[in-house]
Amino acid sequence: EDVTTRDRLLAGFVAVLWGGNFLAIHIGLEQFPPLFLAAVRFLVLAVPTVLLVPWPRVPLRWLLAYGVGFGTVQFVFLFIAMDIGMPTGLASLVLQASAPFTVLLGALLLRERISTRQGIGIAIAILGLAAIAVSRAQVAAVLPVLLTLLGALGWAFGNLASRLAAPPN
């Protein structure tokens, strides 16, 4: 299919929202401790979700696993990392490690096959993350990067739970 102008505008809009999310986190962390901010974020999202979104027809264990991985682990580690010095822009980039983590965890835990294309993508992503870690190690603490990677791993586990839940829509 051809990519339309509408598709490009929507992709750009999503990128702006993604970046704005990290600016909002940064501003929030200037006012609140990271765990409190994570709890407030969860509460602000949970109330309208419980009231307006129909209960998903999936096993409860996968719904809870998704919530813990994507909703809790990801944001707790991300917020702590940003609070102790992870730069906003770098946090948004490193958190994308969730994609190769998801593929690798799918291969390890679900016995999914990694295609050549996926393997090349994972290798490039790992090289990029290694370059970031080396760069950070020369100018500042590596701990914020590692915490952000743990957040990405939480997101990846949430992705696996979503896949295992096998929602009907």
C-alpha cells in the first residue's frame, strides 16, 4: 500500500505525543517523588478506564500480568531513572528497547522463531544501546540507563502477556 499524507501526519502526531509524554514526566518529577507520580498516573488512567472501557474478555492472569509489566514495572523504573538523572530525550529512546526485548522474550519463553530481518534489527538495536551505555559511562552514571532498560523489559513482559491473553479484538 502507498503511504498517504494522512498516514504521515498521524505518525508525526504520535511522535509529538510520545515526546510530550516525556516532557510531562520531567515536569511531574520536579513536583512529586517518582513512586507517587507513578501512582497518580495509574490512578488518573485507571478511573476513566474502569468506568468507560468494557472489561476485556481475556483470562484475568494475563490482564494482571499486562498491568504489572506495562503499567507498573515500566513506569516505576522509568520515573526513578528520570528522577536520578536520565535525560528526557534519552529516556524516550532507551525505552524503545522494549521492541527487541519483546522479540527475544517471545523466542525464549514462547518458542517463537526470530526471522533474519528481526535478528538484524535486534543486533542493530543492541549496538545502539551499547553505544548509549558507553557514552553515558564516560560522562555520567550508568544506573539511570540500566533502570530505563528495566522499564523497557517490563514493557516487553506486558507485550507478552497481551499476546498470551489472545484478546478477541
